Amino acid sequence: MALFLLVLVVCLVIFGGMIALLMLSGTPRYRTEPEHLLELFDKALESRVGETEWNAIIGYPIRHDDYLDGIRRRAQRLMDEHGRHGRVTRGKPLLDATGQEELAALRDHLAAHTSLQRRQD
């Protein structure tokens, strides 16, 4: 009987600890910052980004900053209008020439906005 109670107490402690650990740990969140978008745009302009990385960052909504989410939506629209599925695997850039020009302008706009915002802070 003592062995049964010992095993029961050990199991309850283990299960209780696991439940407490799961209750106290928060859900991990990815927070997209302007530097992440600038780095992604630079990679895309240099044809060093894959579609998976592009879709992972651009497809994730940015809820903490409406301006950044607008930039993200514009980049997503650029991919919809000027990108083709599988271009990178065929050795071509992610976007066509017009899309590259628009992405460069979007990147410059975001860089200027970010530097201006840092100077104000």
C-alpha cells in the first residue's frame, strides 16, 4: 500500500508540475520590426531570398504597427502582381523588373521613414 501511495504522489507531482508549467508559459509571438522588412527587401532585391522566407514574413500580419502592416500589404501586392510561383527555383529573381523597381522604392520609403522616426525618438 505504501508503494502505491508513493507512486500516486510522484505521478500527481509530475502531472501537476507539467500543468503548472504549461499554464504559466506564454505563447511565443513573432514581432516584425522595420529592420526585418528592410533585410527581407534587400535580400529580395539581391535575389538571395526564397519564396518560403518571403511568404513567412510577408504573410504574417503586423498588428502592433499599422504603418508596417501597410508596407507588408504593399509588398504582398507586389508579389501578387509581379511575382510568379517557382521563379526562384528556376534561378530568376523573386519579382520581375517592374516589381524590383517598385520594391526598391518601397524599401527606400521604409528606410527613410524608419530613420526619421528614430531621430524623433
